[in-house]
Amino acid sequence: MNGLLQSGIGMTSQRTRERLVQRLHEEGLTNMQVLEVIRSTPRHLFIDEALAHRAYEDTALPIGHNQTISQPYTVGRMTELLLAGGPLDKVLEIGTGCGYQTAVLAQLVERVFSVERIQALQDRAKERLQRLNIRNVVYRWADGWTGWNALAPYNGILVTAAAREIPQDLLDQLAPGGRMVIPVGEEQGEQHLYLIEHTPHGFVRQVLDPVRFVPLLSGALQ
Ligand code: SAH
């Protein structure tokens, strides 16, 4: 490895990002549009400066308030799963966090409606996306366990925190033909990504990769 990269000076360099995308491709991500968006989205701007030198590692990192920015592989995988049914115009995201997944998604779908229960995190996410000139996102500070009924239905729903069970309100807000990607499981126990499709015969559920997410909480906001 060259010295500049090692010392962190090259952390935002094209080569560092290139390596991440190459690795994600080797690990099984195949949607070139998704990989291209991950390549061009500056993940280092979504985390604390002190951790920015690790921004293009394929790892989750703390973002304060006991929350984490998701691992790039997981962001890519969830986005691929959501898009695999064709283009999406309205997507509901639960868990804005630092806004990285929001930014990736917003570059691939028509409109994103993003709900977060911690206002301080969402405010910062909003500023970052504005700075990146990403304008097709509507934000809401609320408990996302109950979705965002006023604007339902959605063609896609992406949940970025692990639910003990699939929230009924989210199923109710998924349009016919729509897809939901959600991690399901206990906080300290096993969690898996679920893909739920709203078909003419009802909801069809697939249990996919094991994952590790912070919990989807319900109730009081902070
Ligand atoms: N996609 C985000 C992941 C953040 S971690 C990123 O890459 O940064 C999960 C986020 O879900 C946290 O910000 C947490 O506050 C939020 N969250 C947890 N339960 C929630 C709920 N019931 N409603 C809305 N947001 C919730």
C-alpha cells in the first residue's frame, strides 16, 4: 500500500473508493448502477472527522447517539434487493441515521420519504444531503414503527434498524407490486434480512442474509 493512503491523506482518493467498490462486487453485488452510486457518494462526509480515514472500509461505524452508519456491503445489498423488481418512484425509508443509505437510495429512485426518531441525527443528515445537492428526499422526525401513513402507499420500503417482528403498519403501506427490505430479529440475537413482496396472492416473504443492526425502537422520540 502506498504511504499516502496509509497515513490517511489519500482517504478520499478515487483509488480508495475504487477498491471498496471492487471488493463489494467480488462479495456478490452485481447491480452496476448501485455500485456506481456507491463509488461516487462521499461516505467520509457522513461520519465524524476522527473516523473519516475508515470511511471506505467495508464496515459499520459509530455516528453518535448509540447508532451506526451501515456497512457499505449491506447498504448496497439492501438497495439491490429493493430495486430488483424494477424502477421505484416512491420509497419509504425508516431510520435516516447519518443519511448515507438515504443518499444512495435517492440517486436511484424518484422520491425518498425518510423517517428518523432522533431529531439531531436527522437534522445533520438533511444538511449533508442538501450540500450534496440531493433534493428528492422528504424528511420526517417521528417514530417509524408506524410508517408514514399520510403519504402511503409506497412502491418500496427500506428499514435500516432491526425489528423484532415486521410492523403491520408497514405492510399496510406497501403498494401492490411493492417490495420491502427489513432486518428482522432480536437486538443481541440472530437477525436476517427479509424481502417481502406484495403480490396478487398476498405477501411473499424470503429470509435472506444474516445481518447485525441496531434495534428498531418504538415509542418516545428523542
Ligand atoms: N441507514 C442509516 C442507519 C442508521 S442506524 C445510516 O446508514 O446511517 C438505524 C437508525 O434507525 C438510527 O438512526 C435510529 O435512530 C433509527 N431508528 C430506530 N428506531 C426507529 C424508529 N422506530 N423510527 C425511526 N427511526 C428509528
